[in-house]
Amino acid sequence: IWNIEYINLFSMQQGLVALPELCEGEDCTGSQAFEYSNKFTASHLLSWKINKDWNVYIFETIIWQDKDLFSQRGFDMNYLNPIIFYRPVEFAVGSSDNAIIGFGGSWMINKKTQIYSQFVIDEMVVKQFIYQTGWWANKYAAQLGVKMFDPFNTKNTYFQLEWNFVRPFTYSHGSVQQNYGHYVQSLAHPAGSNFYEVMGRFIKDWRNFQFSTKVEFLLQGSDIYDLETMELQNLGGNIFQSYIDPFIIRGNIVGQGLTTNTLLTGVQTAYVFDQKNDGRIQLGFGLKYVNQENYNNTYSNTLTPVISGGLVYGFNN
């Protein structure tokens, strides 16, 4: 309506539930120790296009599990209201659901350059944030990027540069079922949390062909096992790990734990056979280089080639 766009989305996912009774006398690392259970999300997004150059938006998502040890909850009708804020509803029903809020926007600097950004808050105490104590429950993420069309007066080209970071424990929850994930896959960023990322992409169109290249660098910290007690030190890198017992209360930093540096690079060529519907056949080749820290303060390196191909076709009005 006018310059306002409003989205109200309801969805159901599959959460992971541990079954410790199946582990008696067995190796509990096997898949037999887990099962999937329904969980639900309800989301609001309100976007306002202020003018031709500025667009801002706010959003919120609430995540709750279908059942626990005490009750079968199902879909909570309290979240059906399309305009009310979810957080007050959560407090009113006395639940411990997972709430995520955020805001973002974009700005067209000129006709061919756009800056965009987003900030997500999973949980935060303002005092801890101001004094930068590294408190484990200050869980947030940020994104900043720029898109350029026909940069440097080069026609039919596109350039994108993007930076992301996600604090440890972001998107996780005390109940693993209520994390922001589905079928053991993150719904936000594939890396989950506790990482920095820089990504650049360049695309060139020439007649019916499109050539593109992409470079991405990711630095992420992962949890550590204490080799003496064999207990997991939860450092916030795995959103499918409960945050009930964080290893560090204050002093958490992005990238803590065993460090993994990943460099992805690749090129892709596409032949566009239908300009109107963006129908294309594409083939790509890339390399994935991983530099991973080990427990004995050494690093292991792997280099993996990646070949991809596909058919893309868009159906539009």
C-alpha cells in the first residue's frame, strides 16, 4: 500500500531433539540419539520506501517448539495477531520462546550505486553492550554491503562487496529445538554464528552470455573439547548447541575457539537463451581452501575443487 510493504509469515520447521535414553551403553555420537520434532515461527516485516533513494525496514521473528517434556503446545494462537509485537505476547503467556528482532535499509547514492545494511538482535543487555564486556548473551549480527551497476563507466557490469559478522551464541537457544534452524541447517547464514565474512562478486554481460567471478573469505571459531575431561567447551560457534552452559561468561569475541579460515573463489559462465524470463544454462568451476587449527596448535590445509552446473528459468507476470 503506497510506499509501505508489510509481510506476515507463518512457517513450520523441524527441530532436533536429543534422546539420551537411547545412549545407554552405546556411543552417543550416533544419529540414533536424536529425532526431529515440529517447531513453528511467526514473523513480521514492515518496509517503508521513504523516497526513490531511501528504504528502511524493521522485522521480528518468534520461534517456539511444538512440545516439551510437560505439554503438547502445537501452534500458539497468540501469535496469529498480524500487527501486535511478539515480545509482549511472549511475556504475557509466560513462555521462553526465542525472539529475534532487527532493522535495516538501503540508500541509492546515485543512479548506479546502492549501500545496504542490516542489524539483528537475538538478545542484548544495553549496559553490557555499552561497556563492551563481551557478555555471552549479547547476541547480535550485522551486515554492510555496496552494489554498483556499470562501475567505472563499464557497461553491462555489476559489482558487489559485502561484509558480515555474527557474535557467538547468536541464533542459538537454551532449548535446541528453538534455535533459528531447520533440519540441522541454519536459516540465517550457512556458517551459523561466531564468524567474520567478506565477499566480493563481479558480473559481466556480453550479448547472450554472462560471466561472473566470486571471492569469499570466512573466519570462524568452533567449540573445543577438553582433552582431559572430554567435555565440550561451548564457545558459541554451533547454533545447534544449547547455550545453557557457556564456557566463557564475559570476554567472548568473534572467532574464539579453534580457528578455521576458509577461502572460496570461482568463475561461472552462463548462456541466456530467454532474456524475458532469465532462462539460462550455466557452468562453474571453483576452489575451496580451508586452513583449520588443530588441538596441538598446528594447522591442517585442504584444497577442494568444485564444479557446478545448472538450468535456471524464471516465471514472471
